[in-house]
Amino acid sequence: MSDNSSKKVAIVVLAAGKGTRLKMDIPKPLAPLHENTLVDYVIDTFKDFGDITLVTGHQRELVEGHVNERFENINYVYQKEQLGTGHAVQTYLNNFDNSREYDYTIVTCADTPLITKETVNILIEEIEKGSNAVCATFTAENPAGYGRIVRKGDGFQIVEEKDANDDQRQIDEVNSGLYIFKTLYLMDHIFNLSDDNKSGEFYLTDTFSPEANVTPLLFEDPREFLGVNNLIQLSQADIYLRRSIARFLMLEAGVRFTDPSHTYCYSKNIGQGTHLFQNAFIDDKTVIGKNVIIEQGVTIKNSIIEDGAIIKANSYITDSKVSKGASIGPMAQLRPGSNIGEGAKLGNFVEVKKSNIGKKSAVSHLSYVGDAEIGDGVNIGCGFITCNYDGANKNKTIIGDGSFIGSDTQMIAPIEIGKECYVASGSTINKSMPDGSFAIARGRQETKEGMAKRFIKKKTDK
Ligand code: UD1
Ligand code: CA
């Protein structure tokens, strides 16, 4: 981009349409893709290239409200009636104050979320060779619904499906809906459009003609130009998105997948030597270090997993951090605010919430740790429970370094256990303990010789 920085680029995102074919109760630009919306991906791709203006119309308050929450410096123009893509660009040129000051104007659609920055760069490089406009095209396996690229001499025109004759319908090179124009050329041609066509719309595509100095640029991989018009294409977009991330992770980052087609990884922040097993779900906000193992069925959202950790099967982690070499699960849950120290070990059916667990501490089986500060080298037996909630407030449990907490122990918070304490199994602890102390809090056992047969008999006699 550095050699383009002298040229001012404007980006127009067409986002006014209703998206009827999608059959969702929201405007199409807000259709969900992973944990974002279609238009989020478009803005993310284009925001580094210039100033973005969205042409909004249908449910514009929702679209603009969403975009304003996520991005800064986005402009909007309102296309009150949706009279076609050409009309949308006319509306932009007439209503966005500085629209005519940019050297180049890129036009793209809110429903094509997978276009890459690389492609945008290629378009800019191409127009700098002197064309008036460049249109990104691809060869479609099934061209139905797309505008056909009709090449004539050096130039071309675009014929919409509805207006095409039988010969033109056979053409499989189609219009992606992504273009770059010299702004002067766009201004000269966009106001001469006619709506004398089968749709009765003003087509942006009619700005191209064989006589004009315009270039169709054929891209090999059609997937990034997928337009989302219905729910089949929405799921296809999700698949393509994950595929391109998996491809990057495997070829560039050195991340191993057991089966990328059954792994739901949306993060590109994963280190070399990490192995993702089947059915793992990793969201786009998660960062994973090197040589981590993520076993089958694990879900991780908005979390950090450091080098050498292992997350065993079916564990569920949100808004948490797992430090180097720690081991989680199988079937453990880290709820928001959990911070697991280096080399710590959480076993099966352990739930942790808003707690720090120190280095090399272990909570190996069937426990609930909530609102707790557990020190380093603490060993917590099976079936431990922090009673952190008294019905009104959440209270804290603190356990010092090197303490040993026996199995089936409850801590009634707020409570503070010192360092190197020892709590006997089966204790309900409701008083704080000083460093080095021992506590036992359970009913005393009585053993009556020979008495068992009374009870056993009762049962078998019935
Ligand atoms: C358009 C192209 C077609 C191309 C295809 C690629 C035209 C005439 N046709 O067809 O050549 O192959 O995209 O996906 O341009 N929109 C507005 N205002 C309007 C009409 C549409 O903002 O008045 C927006 C829509 O919200 C959408 C985008 O423009 O984001 C494209 O409109 P859509 O109706 O989906 O066009 P296609 O029929 O797909
Ligand atoms: Ca479309």
C-alpha cells in the first residue's frame, strides 16, 4: 500500500437492500458469520485502504447502530428507495460531501464478506496501470444469478442474468460485485444510467462498456467472492472462512489439525506445534501459544492458552487464561475470570469461576472453585466446594501456598486459609485458619460390632 498512499481512496459499501431471500428477521448486512456480522468482515478488510461510506436503507438504524458500536469514522448515506446498485452509487456521490475529491472509488457489497486485502491491493495496482475502472471477475461453476462478463475487443460489458440472451447465459465468467473506479470516470457515467431493463433498476454494471478503457480482472479462486443471498450461502461463507484460516494455520503458522473440515477454528493467533483435534471450537478472540494440545470437543472463547498447555476433551473455557504447561479437563469448565497458573492441573468435572489458581496447584476431581485465590503448590482433593454465595453476596475464599485440602471439604466464604495448612477430609470449614494449622470439622465415627446384620437383614427380608 505504501506506494498508493498519495492517492486517496474512497470505499462505498452497498448495504441498503432488504435481503429478502435470506429469510432472517434482520437486515442482511447484520446476518451473523461466526460471532460477527457480514458487514463487520467487509469493513475490517477495507478500512486500511481509505475512507468508508456505507449506503444504508432498509432498517438503517439497526445497521448503523451496530457498525458504530464496532468501528470509528464510518460515514453513511441514506438510500431511501432501493432503485438499484447504480442508484445506490448515485446517492453516495450526491450525498457524501467529499465523494468527488478522491482519486479512486472502490465499490463493494455488504453481502460479500470474504474478500481479502490481497485482492484489494491487486485491484489498486491494476487501476494504477491506467484503466478507468477495474471489475473483479471469476469463473462460476454455476453462474446463475450473477452478471455475465461479455468481453469485446479489449473492453467488456456486464449483462445481468435477467437481461441476458441464451448465448450470454452460457458465459461462466461473472461479475464479483467488487470494483475500483477512477472517481472522475464514475462521475461521468453513473448519472447517465437508464432503468430500461428487466428489473427496472439502475444498474451500476452499466457503467462498463466495451468502448471505455475498463478492465475485467479474472481471479482464480472464486470462494472469496461468495455473495450471501440465502442461508445456504451463509453456511458456505462460514465453511470458506474456516477453511482459509485453517489453511493459513497449517501452511504459515505450523498448527496441526487432525481434521480441518471438522474443526471450528476462527482464530489465527495460534503458535507452532499446537495440535487441534476434531470438533474443537476456538473463537476469533482466543490466543493460543506453541505446542498446546486442544483435544476433541473443546470450546474456547475469548481466552489465552499459553505454551505447552493441554486442554483435554470436552472442556469449556470462556474469558480465562491458562498459563504455561497447565492441564485442564477432560470435561472441566473455566468460567469468566479464571486464571490458571503455570503447571497447574484441573481434572474432570472441575468448575472454576473468577478465581486465581497458583503455580503447580491441583484440583483434580469433581470440584467447584468460585471467587477464590488459591496459592502455589496447593493440593485440593476430590469433591471440594467453595460455598461462595450466601444468597445475596459473592464471598471470597483464600488458600495459602502449599496447603493440603482433603477430599469432600466445603469452605464457607468469606474465609482465609493460611499457608501450609492441612484440612482433614469431609470438613466443613467456616473459620479462617492461621499458617501451618490443621483443621478437622466432621462428625465423630462410632463403630458397633455385629450390628450390620440388623440393617442388611431388613433389606433382604422385604
Ligand atoms: C449484483 C450485480 C451482479 C453481480 C452480483 C455479485 C448489479 C446490477 N448486479 O447482483 O452483476 O454478479 O451483484 O454478487 O449490480 N443494494 C443497495 N441498493 C440498491 C440495490 C442493492 O444498497 O438499490 C445493495 C444490496 O444490499 C447488496 C448489493 O447492493 O448488498 C448487491 O445487491 P444485490 O441485489 O444482492 O445484487 P445482485 O443481484 O446480487
Ligand atoms: Ca448479492
